[in-house]
Amino acid sequence: MCEKYRANIEAILKDADLSTITTKNIRRTLESQTGTSLDSIKKEINAFIGDIFVNFQQQQETSPVVSKADEIESKVVKKTTTTTIKKPAAPRKRKEVKEKRAIDWPLLKVSPPLSDIIQTDLCSRPQTVKKMWEYIRKHGLQSETDKRVLKCDAKLKELCDGHDENNKTRVISHKVSLISLRLYKRSGYVLFLYLVCCVSSSLDMTGKSTVQLPSYDQLPIDPKYPPKTAWGIWGEDDNFGTLNLLTEERVANASKCVRKGTVFPLNWKLESPQPVLFGRSEIQHSYRPLGPGDLSFDDCYNNFNTQSSTQWDGLRHVAHLESGKFYNGVNPSEVARGNLESNGRLAIHHMARRGIAGRAVLLDYGRWAAKNNPTYDPFQRIEITVEELDMVARAQGVTFEVGDILMVRTGWMEAYERFGDQVKEKIANPEHPECAGVKACEDTFRWIWDHHFAAVAADNFPFEAFPPTDWKKSCHACFLGGWGMPIGEMFYLEALAEDSAKDNVYTYFFTSAPLNKENGVASPPNAICIK
């Protein structure tokens, strides 16, 4: 179906700046040329464009390059053999500065032999080659006499075994593949181009593979998993869940949200809220003098509950309650402490050692409600629907991208600080508090998953309307236990929302460094947004 567009795509690439062109640019130009909408085959045409782009780029890189000396000699010959008439120089046009944007390469399923080398089950083609080079250099597998020739260790041997000389000739020439195969069989060496061939065949390039993530209604990916869970999508041993969506390409694109360099910390005071909710321990802070004269100190936090103030709920916080297991089928005995089955699965240190960075989007429901829902009270159990969130997004001019961190400002924290000491009247029972939040229901779950957010957060203490009417059908059970999606709570969004209301910019570069605590359940996010 897509093959008929090959000539058009190659012609577009021929005249394009390969450092800035995107699949979307190419697809839109193609639609303009043919007068046909390609939306119905968007996934297939994007993958097809990606294949042609790689081939085209390789041809550009391998095309003969004229040396500087040859260029100078050519100019000298022309000068001595021809008479040129100088024309008045035309005024130089200033080139438009185009914002460079990396192609958002699709994530592809990786075969077990390749996964063993690059240490991931999903990867884009450029990142796969990059990780292969890192592995090759780390283990010193290049020949000393010819850096293109690689000595195969056990893992590369397993990757290369079973690939014949007719395999993947569209990636490299038949001749190179044939020579390299003979070289490999004779001595255990292989040309790097042939290895690229083996790598490409180890990436599932079919239309089913280009991990276009399944929709909510297509979950789970295997009947052996509980309904509507994302178990197994990133491998059964995965500890990151939806944070896998924060690829290097998406993080790089997110950095372009930094325009003026203004920084907004998102941690609330560790002393807030007061009193602490849900009967959690209250932090006790003490100093320890290190010498005479009170000239040096250590300080110590006692009874520090990581969920008493601004926090990430990690994947150990709440299980998928209907199945009785945590994300990806992890048994409660693996999470609980003090037994033989205890291990490090899903603990907060995985998030900490990975780090979190990407594009964040703020939906300021609190400000929107002040104009459109005057009876709204963030201290009452009011359910915010996805229809309302869509209206907020339209009012702000916000569009979502895969891998976004969604932040919802309910107005709870602003009201908490505004009431001061009188807030105790609003939260009469701190051990069983109520508040407004996102409605926990099928429509919400479908909306959140189908937007493919990497994480969600809010300025209230539970993200969802609290208390849940059914914990088994709560956002906590669905997001944390079902999808491996972290939930941020009590994020300080006031200064950020105030600034965004002034300049109407609601997308940011977001970073978070959770505490690197082995086997932890939760952590302060130590998050910032940069505009």
C-alpha cells in the first residue's frame, strides 16, 4: 500500500534538510502532492518513511566526497581556461532559522539475543546502533588493523548465527553481506555493516511491531494478564512501567520547552500539611554540633515519612487489587520485607537510578473552575471528569504528546494555604480526609492511557477524588498496579500556574530526582519545571 509513494518520498528527502525534517513534515508534503489524506494509514506510512529515511541517510553518508584540494584545483582550472563575467552580487537573503526537531523514531521490539546486548526490550533503530557501538567499544571487540572488522564474543556470535547472505539486503549491499558472512564463518570476525544487518533483522520491523502502544480497549497484550493492565508490554522483568516512554529522543525534544530559563521548584514545604494526613509520622528535625562555638553542624530527620508531603507514589505503594499482585505480576511476598522472597522489584531506587526527565503539561483546572464552575470546592469530594479536562486543555491551547507528564492543578493547595490555621475546620478528620480530584472510572482510565502519559501528578494529596468509592477500581490500583504509572501528589504548582496564566505557556521541561533509597516505596520528587 505504501510502496507507491516511494518515489515521492525519495524526492522530498532529496531536497530536504535531513537534520530537521520530520516524518510529519514528509507525510504532510506527500498529502499535498497527492491530494490524498494519509490519516487512515498513518502508522504504516510513518514506519515506511522511517525505513526510506535510514536508507537515504546511509546513501548520503557513503556517497563520494570531493576533497578540499580537488575543489581548489577545479576552481583553478576553471579560472585559467574560461573567461567569466562577474554579475553584481544579489543581496544575501537571511536564512530562516528553523527549529531543529529530531525524528521521533518508533520503538521496536528487540529479539532476545539483541536485548541481551543492549539491555532493553524496546528500542529505536538509531539508538540500537548507538548502543551496539557502546557495547563493542566497552568490550574492545574492534580489530586493531581494521576498525570496521569486529571480533565476535559469545553474545555477538549468538546475534549473527542464523543470518544468511540473502538476509536484509535492503539494509546493506548483497556483496558486503556475502563477504562478511564468509569472514564470520571462517574466523569469527564480522564486518560492522553485516552486524547492522543482523541488528535490523533482530528488530521487529512489521507493522505490528512499531510499538504503537495498544489502546486501552486492546489491553492486555496477552490473555494471561489481568484485564486492562499493561503487564508485559515492556517485558515481564520491567521495573519502570510508563516511564519507559521517556526515550532519549523525547527528552531531547522536551528540552526545547526551555525558552527563558525560569525555574519552578515543585516540592512543597516538608512541614506541610499540618497536621500530617492519614496518621503518618511527622518529621522531626534536629541539629548535631560538629565542634565548639556552634560553627559547624549536621542535621537529622527523624520519623521521616516519604509520603507526608510532596511525593511520588512508587510502584510498591498500591497493588493491582483485583488480581492481588503488584505491577507486572510481582507477588506481595516479593515486596513485603522480612521474608525469603523479598527482592528489589518495583522499588523506588529503580526510578531514582533511571532519573525522570521529559515534557510536562499543566492543566489548571482550579483557575478554569473559578470561571466555569463557581460552586467548586477543592475540599469537597468532587469528581473532575475527562470532559472537563479536555475543556481546560482547549481553553489553554494545550495539545498532548506521547510521554508527557500530566500535572493537574485542582486548587487544593492554594486553598489550604489561603485558609491558614482555619484549614483544620475544612479538614475535620485528617486521618480520613476528603478532597476533589480526577474521577476514577473507565472513561478516565481510557483517556489517561490512550494519551500515553509517562506519569501523572496533582496539587492535592491523592490525584483522584477521595476517598475512592471502590479501591479495586481506583486510579491508584489501575495506574500503579495495572500500568506501572507513578502518581505525583501534593506537587507545589502555584508559582508555575501563576506564571503560565500570564504568558499562556503550559508546557515545560521537567526533571525529577527521587531519593535513591534501596527498596523504597515512595519519595519526595525533587522536581522542577523550566520554561
